[in-house]
Amino acid sequence: TLLYSILIPAHNEENNIYDTVTELASELRKENIPFEIVVVNDNSVDRTEEIVESLKREIPELVHVRNPMPPGLGRAIRSGLKHVKGDVIAIVMADKSDDPVDVVRCYRKIEEGYDCVFGSRFRKGSKVVQYPKVKYIANRIVNKFLQVLFLTRFNDLTNAFKVYRRHVIESISPLQASHFNITIEMSLSALIRRYKIAEIPISIVI
């Protein structure tokens, strides 16, 4: 059975991190998936670190990492990737926008033999709740451009929620991006290496 590493970058997420971690742990236990949850505290100045530390008593699978670099989603993910032990690695947001059920669905796809699973907000069956309209349209335009540029069927390369086998992460390292552009760097790096990739519709709640 494949160990599932859930990597969560967290910057000032004191209002969300408890629910994000406990709901993920509950769903993964229910599905009998061996897991670890690696929370990367990205230079938070609120109670994020304190809450994560207290959660370790409740969830022994929780690993707390501090991003030693300046804040930035890309730097936090790069820091966390140095600590994950799993065969399968998911990047999940700390703000409860990603559904734990989708995290499980991606793992099941990997079990089918895929190297990567991309979550898409724009496929038939996707559910996007309270997403700002301007942001949604901008995302569609950027992703359509990337689709045409790279001649790919995948329509949400900018979405952070993606799952990779460890060998894919190792082959696309070292990663360079410091901010949200890491999501595109990882997607395109896997794409151009022609890994076997699945894309599934996901639910996003903002």
C-alpha cells in the first residue's frame, strides 16, 4: 500500500488549519489509506504554529515543518517536499477550499497506475462555490492559453491541488518558483516529461 503524504503550506491560517487537518485525517482513516500530513508553517504571525503543534497530540501522523526561507507559496512547498516520506504526494491548500473526498479520489486514480492526478475546476462535474467571477474568468483565459500553447487536453494547469508519485517530484526537482507560479512549474514539468496524467473534476469552496 502506498503511503500518502498530504503537503499543506499554511500562512496565517489560524481560522482554518484545525478543520483542514482534522477533516483530512478523518477521511483518510475512513478509507484505510496510510498517510502523513505535513504542514509547512510559512512565516505565520498568528496562532497557526500553536494550533499545528497542539494538533500533533490528536493526530500522530502530523508533521510540522517551518519554512526557513522568506514567505511564499512556492518556497513553502519546496521546504515541505524535503520532509515528505510518502510514495504519493498531494499539494492541498490550508484554507478548506479543497475537499478531502477529492484528495481520496486522486489517490485511487494513482492506484490505477497514473503518475499524476490534476484537479480541475473547469471540467464537467466540477463544483466551484463562491469563487470571485473576475478571478474565475481570468483563470479560464490563462488556462486556455496554456492549453493551446502546450497542445494539451488538461484545462486547469494553474490549480494548486494536484497529486504526484514521488518519482515525478524527484524528476522535476529542483523546483525554482517562489510563489503561486510553482503550481504551473510543477504541472508543466510533469507534462513535458510525458508522465501518465489523469484529470478529475473537483469541488472548490472559497
